[in-house]
Amino acid sequence: MESTTITKSRDLALSDYYSILQLEYISYYVRSIIYPDRYAEKYNRYCIMKKEKIDKIGNKNGLPSIFNNKSVKDSYIEKFINPYGMPNFEYRDEDSIKMMGKWDKVYWFSEGVSVKIREDGNMVCTKVVKNIYDDNCIVAEVNGVMKKFGYEFISRILSDKLIEF
């Protein structure tokens, strides 16, 4: 899992807090898409609350956001999505990392998800057969053979739905 720093919002400058809010929005939005439907409503509510905070701060301070500026949105998506492995989900605290981090791995690379795998200098497109999240790896079929690949060699193929908010 990527290293994550947790900073209390009261210790942050407004620009840092505003930035974290936008990354939190993206984290919750992606969770609302990749998690089972029974969790989608909860994450959609979180998204509404985060968007309201972002809009309020942005309007008050004349700041662009992921909602009103395409280059800002693209920049934050680039900060969130890594070329390989897990995205940079935001977490509230260490307990959240332990609990949510596990489920983020489970659902980001869930069975049947389309991925690109970097193998021997080549890119291979396939689907996840099994996610072994405790070991940060998946099993996928490549050239008719089942192989295990570490997350650091895997890139999820993103659908427009996953990044269009």
C-alpha cells in the first residue's frame, strides 16, 4: 500500500485543507463506484457533503476546483491514480487505513476487473481471476497460464464512469 500521511485539518493551511477535501471527494466517489451497491448510498452521501464544503470554500475564496475547472480535475485525478498498483485513497486515521485499506484493495482489484500487467517489458491486458489482497497481488491468466502478479505490476483499466464526476 502507498504511504499515507494523516494530518489533522485544524493544523492545515486553507490551501492544503482544500486540496485534501478534493482528494477525499475523489476517494469516496471511486468507492461509490467500485464497492458493492449496498455501500454506494453511504459514499454518495459523503460525496455530497465533501462537494458542499469544496464549493463553499472555493466560492468564498475564488478558487478553482475539480467541479469547475477541467485542468484542476485532471491534476487531482493524476494525483489519485497511480500508473501501477493502488490509487492514493485518503484515510481519516490509522484505524481507517487498516479497515478501509483492506476493502479498497479487495474492490479495486476485484475478480473480473480488467487490468494491464507489465510483464517482461510488455503490457498484457487481462482480467483479475483472484485478488490475494493480504499479499498485495492478483492471479491472472496470461497466454493460457495462471500467474501471480504483485500490485506494483498491475494497472486497472479505467472506465469513464470511474473518473467522470
